[in-house]
Amino acid sequence: SSLVRLDSARSLNGNLTIKTTSGSINIDSVNATNGDVSLISANSTGNKANTSGINIIATGTAPDGGLADVAVMAAQTANIGTVTADRNIVVTGTGSALVTGNVTAGTADANALLNVTGGNVTLGSAANTAVSLSSTAAQTITATTGNLIAFGNGVTLSSSVDGAPGNLNIVANAGNIDLKNGTLNAGTLAGVPTRTADV
């Protein structure tokens, strides 16, 4: 399809894939039971009004036998809202990646990965909305060409492996890391509750 604009999409048993060849994916919510969610846009992703991110849930066992994953890939902007997956979550926006809701990878898997990659990466919103990103294994947030910025009252990034500290990587290859409106003192990086550092 060249453009997808929907209120919601749901799969009751199996994978749910939405792909565009030239346009954007604009949808408020996506829910897959016993399946993966894959959103692949030749332009951008966002909610139906294109004002915030897509809410996504993937639960259960996918047809390949593994737990449900979420993958969002956009040639321009990947804009996600609240996202929950039983296993891994991967978000890639070649131009930028926006996270406007809480993201949780590994609700049923103790070794789930969370990767967010964009030219620029923005966590939270200018409306003072903070977000939380968590995974049960490694978490990597990468700005490939620009800045990594966190808005709101602070962003919480947490990662653990079987209850022990996990790998938490925050990278800006060419730009700056700004964890709150021009300061470096409002975010929380947490491996587990016993390994927390304010930055």
C-alpha cells in the first residue's frame, strides 16, 4: 500500500504486518495475540492524526515458536507511543525516532532486547511528558547522525538480565546527548534497583 490510515488493527491469532511502498503508516493502535507486529513504512509512522506515536501490543507465542516481537521500521520518522512485547522490541527511523509512551520489552521473556535507533532520537515530549523504557536484557538507544534528547520530568531507562544488571547503551554517534532540556541531571539509568545512577 502507498498509505495506511486506520483507527486500529488487530490479529487474534498470528503475525500482524503492515507495509507501505511509498507512504506513511498512520494508525492509533496495533494488537497481535500469538504473533509478531511488524510495521514497515517507506515514509513515517504515527497515530491516525499524526500527532503522536502508535500504541502497540504483541503477546503470546508467534507462529515461528518464539515469543511475540515488535519491529517498527520507517524510512523517515518512526513515532511510537506505548509499546509492550512479550519478547524483543526494535524501532528504527532513518530520519528520526520518537518515543512518546512507555516501552516495555520482555513481559514474558527474561532475556529480551530493546533497540531504538534514529538519525535523531527523542524520548518523551515537549509537553513535559516523561517516558520509561525497560528491557530484561540489553537496551541500546542510538542517534546515528544527530542528537539524543529526553523531554519531560526525566526519562527512565532500565535493563536487567535475570534480575542482574543488564547492558544499557546510550549513543550519539555525531551529536549530543541531552537527558533533559539542555541539562544532564534528570534521567535515570538503572540496571536493577540496586544499580541506579542519576545523570
